[in-house]
Amino acid sequence: MIVVIDTSVWISALQFAERRGTPRLAMENAANKDTIAICREIEDEILRVLPMKFKWRTADVQKALRLVCPFPLRVEITGALHVCRDPNDDMVLECAVLAGAGAIVAGDKDLLSLGSYEEIPIVTPAEYLALSG
């Protein structure tokens, strides 16, 4: 299955990796059992937030992304989708649609409140882990 992971889950999984919490377990599961789809815009947000909020060095963020997900499915979005209040949520939805994703794993309440988009379920990391067994 192809999975798109919201930036809030990426950031939690990377920042709090040593705790091996649910976001990290979901990320590892997706990387090992499924295919993670990502677009440049999601990656750029991760590269912006971790250094700004958590004082990561950009090179360390890039290294962590490569370690967690060395072979993602790269999707080029157009930015033409305008469904959500927050444009950062639109990029996640568009990435999922263009990738043919089977699920979006999100921690963002606005995304989760949609429940699904174009028949792609939007689930929490815990729900994703339960789905993927």
C-alpha cells in the first residue's frame, strides 16, 4: 500500500525517535511494509520546522529523512488543490491523490476531521498501525 504521512507525524517521529512512540512506530511500519509517498513541499516543511522549532541542523534532517525512508515514492504536486483552510493540508491531500495512496497518516486535526478524501482514509498513527496489522 502507498501511504502519505502528514508533516506533523514526520516531525514527531523524527524529533522524539528515542521514545519509539506511536508516530515513530507508524513511520517505521510504513517504511518497512508499505511505500511512503512524499512531495517536495512536505519535505520542505519538515526541513523548515525541525531546525526552526527544535534546533536541528539541516544536514541532520536530510540524513534522518534518508535513514527513515531511503526510497520514497516522489510525487510532483501542482498546488492546484484548494480544499482545506491550511494550504499545508492541501499538499498532503494532493500528494496522496497523485500517488494513488491507500491511506494518509495524520496528526493534524483539520486533516483528521475530514475522515477521508477521494476515498483515501485519513487515519491517526495508531489507527494506521491497527490497519496494517
